[in-house]
Amino acid sequence: MSENIKQSGDPNQLMLPASAGGVRIDRVVTSGVFELDGGSWEVDNNVWVVGDDSECVVIDAAHDAQAIKAAVGDRVLSTILCTHGHNDHIDAVVALQDLTGAEVQIHPDDRMLWDAVIEVEPDHDLADGDRVMVGDVALEVLHTPGHSPGACCFYAPALGVVFSGDTLFEGGPGATGRSYSSFPTIIDSISSRLLSLPDQTLVLTGHGDHTTIGAEKPHLQEWIDRGH
């Protein structure tokens, strides 16, 4: 953990500094199937719920709308933010909207992935530099293509965290061996948009364990050399 963030008694809740204005981060781990290019893989996804006692946003509505709604509780869910359009990150969007009335936002460069899974239009397009407010905390949209063309990360300077989706994990970049992905592009995104963040920034990923920018930064050349 970064020095500003510690694990609470609940392993799926992160305790944030008082300066965060009462905003907390909850994790919901959901399970389902990732499908692309004719293949399918069982996966566990991290769904992040960011908010205070009255309102919140969800980052990646994956697999189980009821479990996500339970973490939202009686708060207003204003927005569902999509880190990218792979089915395992968006397949519970419509059901969660039906339960909460939330809007959904995704980068337009991933519409071909969205359209392959979901028949309705997203409510808003994400764009690099957008700011999504949660209480008095801003989530800054970083367009980080590579894993997919419209992949985005969400950086919250006040919380000292970046939600990296499938762009950066503990141990390296997200996968780039399937359609619409590019290894040189993801390396450029990581090096220019993520590794420039403060070293103590906590990286909350789309799958698996968290890491920090400082822990990953020394390994950039290793990733380039190995090619994935």
C-alpha cells in the first residue's frame, strides 16, 4: 500500500486519508467469462466502487450486477465508468443501470467492442483530460490505448490512486495478443501516462492484486525486451 492508504478490516475496502473528504474505495470481485477472437477464459474481475456516504461511481461493471449493487447500497450511483470495452468489464452494465439508473461512459475508440456485447448506446463518451467528480474528489481520465484502442485509466490525485483497468498490472502491461491490441502502443501509454505519476501512486487493477507506480517503473525495459 502507499503510505497514504491502508487496508481496513474489510479486505475489500481501502481506507483513505482524511483529506479525501470522506471518499472511500470498495472492491467487489466478480467471476465470469472473457470472450474474444473465438476463445473464452474464466476470469475474476475487480470492480471498484468509489464514493462517500451519499453518492458513488462504479469502475467496470463486470459479471454480477446484484453484487455490485450490494456494494453501492442506498447511495446514488451517478456513473459507470468503463476502462475499456472487453465483455468481461461491461457485461453487467445494462443490468446495473436497470437497478440504479446510472449513466455509463466509455471511450468511443472501443465502440466496436461495446457494440459486440451491448445493444443500447452508452450515455457519454470519455475523452482524455475529462474530470469525473465523486464528492469533492476528481477522477482524471487518461486515455491509455494498447490493450484496446479506447482503454482509459482513472487517476485520483487526492486519493493517491490510479485505476488501471487492464493497462498495467503487478508485473507488467496488460495482454496485447488479441484483436485491436498493440504492444508498442501499450508501452507508450504506460511510459508516458502512468509511469510519470508519483511513485507512491497505488495502482488498482482490473484483475488481481494492486501494485504501485514505483514498484513497476524499474521494469519497463524488461517488458520491452520480453515483448509482452
